[in-house]
Amino acid sequence: MSDVEEITEIAIFGRGGQGCVLASQIIVEAAYLSGNYKDVVAFPSFGAERRGAPVQAFARISKNKKIWTRAQIQRPDIAIVLDETVITPDIIKNIKENGILIINSEKTPEELKNYYNITNNIKIASANINKFCIERDLYLEDIPIVNTPILGVLTKALDSIDLESMIKAIIKVMGIKKGEFNSSLAEEAAKLTMLLNF
Amino acid sequence: MTSVEEYQIMTGNHAAANACKGARVQVVAAYPITPQSPVVEKISFFIENGELNARMVRVESEQSALTACVAASATGVRVYTATSSHGLLLMYEILCWAAGNRLPIVMNIAMRSVGAPWSVWTDHQDAFTVRDTGWIQMFCEDNQEIYDTNLQAYRIAEDPSVYVPTFVNYDGYILSHTSMLVKLEPQKKIDEFLPPLKHHLNLGDMNIVKGVCPVTTPHIVKREEGTAPGYYEFRYSLQRSIEHSINKVKEVHDLFAEKFGRSYGNGIYKTYRAEDAEMYIFAVGSVASESRLVIDKLREKGIKIGLISLKLFRPFPTKYLRELFKDAKLIVVFDRDIGYGYEGILCYELKSALYQSKNRPFIKGYIVGLGGRDIITSDLIEGVYRAINLGKKNEYSEQTEFIGLKLDELDFLQKEVK
């Protein structure tokens, strides 16, 4: 995360309906609430979004400088993959050096590294969120709720956003009723995190 | 930036809607179009929720939306609408009518490209297209600026020396759908800054003589002074009011800055690292904000360059720009719009403003990012370097240059016309 501009760029990959955009909004709330970031920006991929189609959302979080760039993020510091079926070689290749891949997968980080032949210097964090959802019967309109659990995983992989800030952010963005439920999912899923440092 | 609690994270559209709530708008009429729709959705929510006491007029088109606003404003209430692209162009006729009626309507343009081909993404073509309708026009670079400028816009438009409708423009998606930190102000403080609308009953204030009412049509009777008595003089007074509104824009900006502690350059343009600059980038909105990185990168290389981000586009601040650029050697203008058959609109407006200057800098214009094509910092830097070289040789190119085209990649085989 040694970007010259001290801006951390995050890209979230998933399918329409999985809540990529909501996840990006919660991440910037959490980053700001943590007190570690002075400026934050979240935005969807600028295009028509359809349920089931691969979609993206983005976030920029900055420790000191105001964020002025409005360009789409081509090479993120952190890639969050909500659905392993949308992954492409480019998504992995484009993660910056010393960046992080966070993925909803049944594979361990070591298995992922071999399976996708990951050679760049990145930290890998995985958790089997699909299984987590099936076990608890967590579906919204037949789509497993993966976006808020994976935010718990993010807090395990990125020191500067703590779980407590993430919980507060989920409640702030989603409201008390939905937020308390969803933040409990993030808290539980955080425990499933498997980490591989480079 | 102050404490965490004072800020909310919201999209540009929601910042605009919150400004309307703060301004206590009384009538809103709009028709949904991407990327503007969430503004009006949010306002509807405020009204249904009892947070805003306003009437939402449901209409069947943008033309009707603005017609409803014109009618409501003529009765003396504070009105608001927002639109984009084709919606704005469908309003064109009524835009002229609103200005002619001297109604202090405030409208947000969530800027979007105009078809064909179909595109919902940002550029500034829609906003620049309506520049000659007689409205004041301002551009924003971030969501806080949208909120703040909307509040200022009502105070400017409703001033008895102005009474001119006002556009506040921001980039579609790039601001409209992007979440940022926004500080919302307490209602009491806003009320102090923006008192209720005093309707423009005294036509003398607007340099208009009795008998020529901007709201009701004059009798179409042939008179000695012409078939439309006073039309010409009336249009003269509109032009004068718009010209003079620049002082009001500045004054309101300064009052706002004093009250709320946030300022945007001098209210007319914003500067970035321009103190000792010999050359400049000149741009508006998203292009200006992206250019800040370009300035940083070029400053690292020792190039004395600064950014002028134009906030007030109508009235065009000719006097201010002549003074600002009195020692400039080179100005690079990035236009996210185009005057077809000529060049970027901002570029030729600037050239025209500086024609009478003692110092005429070399001005190089580029077209960038039409239809939401991503603007890449390195592309802009390359453009600046090319402009520097052309400037040294004082070489003007006759063809408009575009940055970030993908002709080969997209298999556009059209031959360059010599």
C-alpha cells in the first residue's frame, strides 16, 4: 500500500444483485469512521447493471490527501471478489505489488495461488462465504448474501480498517434493523478468514 | 476536515437534493432521466417523509417539467428542477422562456453526452449547448461544491438586481453517482443565509419599464416603436443583468465563505498551484479535477504550470481572465465538449476573451473524454508536452485534436482527411 499519493484503491467484482455497490459504500464509511482516512470516494462502474451479469464497484480511501481523480480504477491495491466465477486472469494480474486479493472461495489461499498461478507479490485472503450462506440459509431474492460477510474478511486482511468500524459502518448505511443483522454476519465471517502473506 | 460526525457520505445527486431541502424549495417538477433521476427520487422521499414542505408536480416530459416550474415561479414560490442530456434539450424552448420571464429558477444539470450513438455517460455537451438561453451557469468539481453552489445559486438568482435563472452543472456518474464526504449545514444557518424569496414585482429593479411585463405578453399591435414593443430593450436589460450578475456571484460566494467556512477560489474560478505559473491548464468540472494530478506530475518535472478551474461560465468572466492571464505564456484547454465544425467550446470562448489582451498567450485546445471515455492522467500530460512544443514554434494546428481516441482498437478505418 505504498502508493505515492497515499491513496488506496479498491475494486469489487461480483454479479449484479450481489451488492457490490453497497459494499463499496460501506467500505468508505468504515474507512472514514476508523479515523485512519481523511478522504474517501465510492463509485459504481459507470454502466448499465443487470442482475447476474458481472459488475464492479470501486472505492478510493486516502490517509491525508484530498482525492481529485475521477478515473476508473485499472490497477487496484485491493481486489475483492464476491463470486469466484467472475474471476479473470486480468483481475489478478492488475492487482498492484504488495496488494491484497480477497475472495469468496472454497479454496485455501495456497490452493488459489497454485490454481490461478498467482506470481505477483500479493496477500491472499479467502473465506468460503457460499458455504456460510447455505448453512445459515442466507438468501435475498434467491441470491446468497455475500457482500456483508466478505467485509468482515476485509478487516482481517487490512489493518487500517478494524472490525468495530466496519460494524458501525454497516449499521450506518443499512439502518439499525438490517444493519445489526448484517454486521453480525461480517463478524462471524471474519473468523473464517484464511490468510496467506507473500 | 473536521470531526467525523459532521460529515455524511453521499452521492452528488443526493447532495443536490439535500441543498433543495436546505433551500426550502416549494415546488419541484422533473421527469426522470439517467443520471439525474436520484435527485428527484430523494426529494420525493423528503416530501413524503415530512422533511420538506414542497409540492412535487408529476409531469409527462421535461418540457412540461420546466413549464410547470416557470408557471410556479411566476406565482412567487421557490422552484427547482434537474435534468440531463436529451431531457435538457427537450426543455430548450422553455429555457429561453424562463430567462425571458426573468424567473429565478435553479436547475441542476447532471451532465451527460447527447445521442446518437446512444450514451448515458458523462460529457459537457448538454450544458454547453444551452449556454445562449440567458441563464447563469456554474460548474462543480465535487459533491460538497454541488451542495454549496446550489444554496448560493438561489441567493444569486433571486437577488433583485439579477432575477435570472441559474444552472448548476455537475458530471453525470462521476459526481452524480459517486459517494463523497459532504457536510450538511443546520437549517437555521441556511435560513439566515438564504431568506425566503421576495418576488420580483418591481420591474424597475430589473431596468424594465412599466408596460413591458416579462410574465404577461404585450399586445401584438403595430406601434411606432415596432411590432413587439420593448422586446429589443427587454432583451438588452436581460443581457445587462447577466453581465452585472458577476458581482453578485462573487459577493454571494464571499458571504457564503464567511458564514460556512468553505470557499471555491474567488467564486468565479479556482486555482491550483498557479501562484508562480507561466503556463496553465484551463478546464471545468471532472476535467479540472483530473487535471490536478497532471499539474502535480508536471511540477515534479520542474514545469511551472497551474490549473484554472472555471466555476462561472455564464456570465463569462472576461475581465477576470484577462487579468489572470496577463503574463501567461501558454494555456492548454481541455474540453469535454465540442463545437462541431470549429473546436472545443471552452477553448474558443477563452480565445475570444483574450483577443483584446495586451498579452496573448498561445492557446492549445484538446477534446477529451466525450461520451464518458475515461480521462487518463498520462494522456493529458502528453497533451501538455505537445502543446509546449507547438507553443515554442508558435504553430497552430487547423484540425481539432482529440486525446484518448481508440481508432485502431475499435477498427475505425476512416482515413484522415487532408
